Amino acid sequence: MILAASASSAQVKTATGQVRGAASTDGRIRIFKGIPYAAPPVGNLRWKEPQPAAAWEGVRDTTEFGRQCMQGPIFGDITFPQPPSEDCLTVNVWTPSGTPERLPVMVWIHGGGFQAGAGPEPRHGGEAFVRKGVVLVTLNYRLGVFGFLSHPDLTRESSHKASGNYGMLDQVAALKWVKQNITAFGGDPGNVTIFGESAGSFAVSALMASSLARGLFHKAIGESGAYFGNGPLTLQPLPASEQLGVKFATALGADSVAALRAKPAEEVLKAALKTQPWFAPNLDGYFLGEDVAKTFAAGKQARVPLLAGWNADEVRGGVVLAKQKATRQSFSDETRKRYGQDADAILKVYPAASDAEALESAASLASDMFIGYGTWKWIDTHARTGQSPVYRYSFDRKIPVPADEKVNGMPATSKDIGARHAGEIEYVFGTLDSRKGVPWEPIDRTLSDAMTSYWAAFARTGDPSVKGLPAWPKYSSAKGPVLHLDETIRAAPEAQRGRYEALDTYMGRPR
């Protein structure tokens, strides 16, 4: 919607035209929603790298969020009131009212396995960060088959001879938009921090490794995930991802890229939701020329300060409340079958002297193989090769749950689930109330405020320490320490390094 130009404290001129946002309830924050950072990737632009957004005349109304990118109902904690759209490449900006100040900028990259999610999810609200002196940007990027389909014909038509990483190129385009426009919103384009959770954290590690994103950010924060090890997301070589695309096109009855582009988006999405493995980032030779871990090992990544960590109980609930729980014997047998010559070392650091201990070790090992190890390896490698400060956290709070919470159809308590995957997001953003029916305690709000303060301080200076909060020492690969975020916040030496060194030995063996 384009409005006639008029004076407004919530009006900003961008490179493509003027936008008018809205003020927060107290009038102290300006919010701009659904600003296009690239052209709609529809028609012949489907499966092409993002193109510049068209300019507009007058003042564009940006008081409503744009549509989320094409996706299905994959994760229960990601829901939207409206259907998705291919026309989805937009950013949202939260900034203080009044005279622009060149404040630090934080750019959020949402999670969802590269299949779901969006910048404007309720838990991603930016008001708490603005009140800490930060300009916050959230963004949408293409997902699933629309963001990551590779095909030999797509590779041939590309000037870079690459295909499949359109969602990652969207993120680069959004960062370029920030660099070009954020000054007008009161942000400093020379002080940009990228941060993300789960797939968003994987994306942060990939952006640090990609030459295409070099210079577009100056600090990085990762929450639960990185392209190290063989966790839930791996980077396929281009030929392998191309063949997945050929198989998909054939099943859809499309004998050419033109035929694929002619298919309605809903038909393409419906077919893709049946496909495994999911369409996800690959080693395309353009956005990524080699494995992310290899880039970091050689010290060729962006040498920027890094704050990263993961949650203590990433997938605990699914293990503890499994229909068939691990026992001392079953855990030992399964570990020996899976880890072979490394099984004794694994069982030493994930002990199973009793059924109860085996169940806890099974939960810890599952969480580490899912997210913990890969994030640890990222942190540890950057501490050795990145020539930049590194800070590590562990989110330990046993998160309150609604009275009717269930996992695998079984009633679940806060103790059962613990510090679950993605559970820190509402704490980081100060949006606890976006989760309905949760019996939050005063300590949760105190912890949330502390985490927002730490994250904002890191964005401001590259050092997360905040006056009035426990100091957050730098991490080194030799001894840690780790900042534990719980009812009591404390820094402590790295207690579980033996786990990750044992997994590192296993991961390093040829397969």
C-alpha cells in the first residue's frame, strides 16, 4: 500500500523509496514492517538469486508484516494467521523514536530447519532490544524447495554455474540492504551483528565462511547449531543436490526448469513436503566453495567476535519420554553398535552404571549429537583460528511448561523437558509473554532481561559483559570458561570437554 507523502516521525527514506511505520504503545519505538529488500522471486525469478527491489513513488505503508515464505506446517511452535507466499523477501526494523543515532544493529536469522519460520514470528519482537540501545532487523528468506532446489539446468543457466543456495543468497541480499539503508533508521552500518538459532545459527556459521558475506557484518552470535560434524543439517556437494532436484522434477512431471517454474507454488510445495531429505543449503561453489569446517580450520572465515552456545537439554524430552526408554543394557548395546571402536571412550564420558544413569546419558548423547557437538566444534575452532574474542554460554534453565504439556503423547513436566531446543529464544528477545499458558516465574523475567542485556552489550562492543551482571570471561579452547544461564548466572570451567573430545575422535574417522 502506497500512501501520499506527509510529515511523520515514523517516516524514513530508503534507497527504493520512503516508508512509514508505526510507533510502539508508549511512542518510544518506531516499527517498520514488510519492507522489500529484493524483488518478489516469482515467475522467471523463481530459483534465481535475489534481484533488486523496484523503487516506488510516494510513501509506502509499512505497518503490517509481509507474508511468510512458502512452507508447510512442519513444526508445532511455528504458526501464522495467513497463508504463505512466494512474494516474501522483506525485512522488519525496530528502532528508537526521535533523532537517528548510529546505534549498533542486530540482524536476526530465524530457525526452522531451512523449511519453516519467518522473521515476524511473535517471539522475535524487537522492543526489548531497542530499549537496550540496539536497532533490530528481522528478515524472511526462501525456504525448502523454493530456497534450496538444485538442478543441472539451474546450474547451467547461472552465471556463477551454481544452484541451490537461493535462501542463503537472500540473507546476503538482506545484509546488503542493511548496509545501504540502516543509517536512515538510526543504525550504524559499520557495527552489525548477525545472530540466529538452530538453522539460523547454521546460517551464521555459513555466512562467516562465505566470501560473499565478507564485510557485511562485524560480530556473530550462534544459538544451537553450526556446520560442523554431521548433525541434523549437512552440506551436500552440488552434484548430489542436483540429482535430488532431477528426481523431484521428474516426480512432478516437469521435463524442464521452465515447466517447473510454470507449476503453481502450492503444487510445488505439496510435492516437496513429501521429499526426504529436505532441500537445504549445499556446496554450490559460489556461496560456499568448500565445507564450512574446512574454512574455519584454515582460519579463512570472517575474523569477527563470536558469542555462541546451546541449550543443556536440546532433545531431552523426546528421550526421557520415549515409549521405550533406554536402559543400562540397551544404551550400552546401541552405543557399541553405532560407535564401534570408539564405543568404550563414548561410554566412559556418557556412563551407564544403572538404568537411571543410562537414561540421562542417552538424553545427553542425543542432544550432543543433534546440536551440542557441532556448536562446540565451531566455538572451539574459531577460538583457535579466528584471531577474535569468543564467548560461550550454556542455557540451563528448566523452562516452565503449560499444565497440559505433552511429549510423545505423554504428560511432560519442566524437569522432563529441561532447557529444550529453541527454548531460549523468548528469553533472548524478552518475549516470554508470546508463549501463552506458560506459568512464568519472576526468575524467568530476570534471566530474560539479563540475556537481552548480554546480547545487546556484545553487539555494542564485542564484549558481552554488563555492569551489574556476572562477568562473562572470554573462552579459550584450552579451558573455557562457559557462562551458565540459569536461575543463578555463573561462569565456570568447561566441565564436559571430555564428551566433545571423544565425539571429535569419532567424527574424525574416515567413513
